Amino acid sequence: MNMRKHLYLFCCLLMVSFVLQAQTSDPKAQAKESKAIEKEKKSPLFGIAFSGFVKTDLIFDSRQTIASREGHFLLFPENEKLDADGNDIYAKANFNILSIQTRLAGSITGPDALGAKTSGYIEAEFFGNINPNINTFRLRHAWIKLAWLKTELLVGQWWHPMFVPECSPATVSFNTGAPFVVFSRNPQIKLTRSFGKLKLALTFLSQIDFTSDGPDGPSPKYLRNSVLPESDLQIQFATRSEKGIEFMIGAGINYQMLTPRLSTTVTFIPAMDTVINGKVVHNDAVTATYKTGTKSSAMAYNLYSKLVLKHVTMKVGGEYGGNNNAYTMLGGFAVKSVTDVDKNLVDYANIRSFSAWAEIHTNSIRWQPGLFLAYGKNLGAAEDVKGPYYVRGGNIDYAYRISPRLIFNVNKFRLAGELEYTVAAYGKTNNKGIVYDTKEIGNLRILIGAFYFF
């Protein structure tokens, strides 16, 4: 309860700072500083312009967490793990200091081609692509873009279409709102067409770093073996008034098909060792392997909106999906039933989930308070499932996050503080993958980030 009281007090102080900041901010000074920054970032007519930042995070957690890269990318607090005396082993605070989010980007410009403006982009950091490779240089984004008057073609690696950069949380934490916000970067082909203030975007995607779970662990092969790429259609409306007020709203639909197995194995006689005349004789198992190609398909839907006023920006978003595992969210799929006992053939059911989030922050340059709120829910399967499960957070009924922050900018230097209070309701799972008899487990993360932009 003390933790919640402290968080409540911090949020109250934060909202007071919103009011004071809105009253004391100088729009002319902001505009002047913004123009200076944009001028520095202009790319040359031909060539490459480098940018990025050096960042160090100081992290404190009130308990053990489910996270990656030595706790840097936080998802949930760990569930209780009781010892013989009933003490929670995971109720142990910890800290870390990391600089692995340090980033380098290159914006590439060149001559026109096929009647279109051409550009390219490369971005990488020292985050590593798996936990053992922490501190190693890894690719984030790499794309080529052809831009005609009303049409754009992007080919390469970029954010998943359900993660909208222009309407995404601006948290200090590297998780950017995950697991409540779609967080995934994918190799893709994206075609965008503008109709005045309206945009339509059709994207075909594969997987690489953010992959679906399955019988052989997380892997892109389940999508690859389905032959059909993941497909996404987004629509977005954006407008800006003469007074500088901006409004954006968008929605999308996504289709994903996985092939979890290419074969099944049935064991007729298990392997065994027998003793004959004092000697051990080993007998291999007698098995048979059968080809299978049963697929698991899922739909997902997203909705988002942003309103930029003179002093304040507000954003909201939500997502519902049949299999959200590859998007770093709750959910996945499970074996529904055995369709052929003799050949061990099975079919699948999705473990569905949804999430919603909201954010508000000031538009000031020097001091920028902000508040991020999010909620996610495990909806289970539409019918009974047998298992096994290939899910994230399969024993979590719901989770929520309250995350106030305060950012201080001086030219290219930034000091940012954030409290991230995340709660997960752990419990038992019934035959539909629905979690019941839950207990809330919370973690308070105190994060301080120091940035130097270039």
C-alpha cells in the first residue's frame, strides 16, 4: 500500500507540473529552438547524415522481473515463488546500470529513380538480438524508400504496421509501453497511397528478431513454412489547423498464419535397457514419423488517435488479437485437440488478448512531464483446448501499468526520470486458457536515463 501511496503522490505532483508548465511555457522560444534542431538534422542532397544518441540507464526494481537484456526490457513482475517457509523468493529488489541502448542511425539521400524521390535509412544499437549477445551491435531498421507524389514504396526492415511511430508512447523506458503496445520490427514491403488527408497502407511482412512461439521454441520458421507472409492493411486520417492543432486517427487489420509442425512422431515401443546374462542390452525406441501441415491462423485489429494542442499532446491506442505472441504482448496459441490418435495429428486454437493505453505530455522543450497508462487482458480461447500452450503470460489474467515521467532537455543533453509501476494478476488456468483465482503481483521500477544526442 505504501508503494501505491507514493505513486499516487508522484502522479498528483506531476499533474500540478502540467498546469504550471502550460502557463509558463514560451511558444516563441520553443519554435525557435525547434527550428534550430531541425536545421541541424537536415540531410545533404546526396550522401548520408549520421545521427543518434549515447544513453545510460540507471534502473531499480522492487522485485525480480520478467525481462530481457539483464532486466533492461521490462515486461512483467515475476510471479510468487515460495520457499519451504512460505517466503517469496522473487520478492527481492535489484538494480542495474546499462548503456546498451546507445544508438547510431544514418539517413541516406540520392538521385531520383523511376520518377520517385529516393532515400534510405539504417539504424543500429548495442542491445544485442538475444540475451547472451548483450552489448553487441544489432540491426534495428534498414530500408529503401521510393516516394512519388501520392505513393510511397518502402522495402526493408521497419516497425510492424500496428506500431505507429507518430502515435506511440514516448516513455523513458526502452519497452515503449510493451507488453501493452505492439512492439515488433519486421522485414517488409509496404505500399502507402495518399488521398488528401487520408492514407492507406498495405504491408507484407516476415519475422526475424520478434518471432512466434511454437513446438521448437520461438522461431520465424512457423511463418515462413506457411508460405503466405503476414499481411496488414492500415488507414489513417491526419489534419492540422491554421492554429497548429493536429489531429490523427487510424485503424488497421492484420492477418497471420503459422505452420507449427511439419511432422509428428508416434512411439510404439519406448527405448529401454534390459539385462541378459549379466550384460546390459539397449533397445532403441520403435517410432513412426508422419507428415503434417496443419496451420494456425489469427486476426488482429488496432485503433489509435492523437491530438496535439498548443501546450499538450494526448494519445490513445488499443489492440485486439488472436495470437499476439510475436508482438511482445499477452497471448499465443495452443493445441486444441488430437485429430488422429494413430498419427498424433493435432489442430490449434488461439489464446486471444487485448490491450488499451493512453498518454499525455506537455509540448515544452526544456521541461516535459508525461504520464502513460495501460491495461492488458488475457481472453483465453473460444473453445476448450488440450495443450501444450505456446503463449506469453499464459498464467496472467490481466496486467496494468502506471508510469509518470519528467524529462529535462538542455540543447543536446537530456536527463529523464520515470516511475513504472506494473502489476500482473497471476492465477490458475482452466480448459479454455482463461486465468482465474488470481493474485496481483506488483513491481515498481525507478528509471533515470541520461542522453546525449548527435
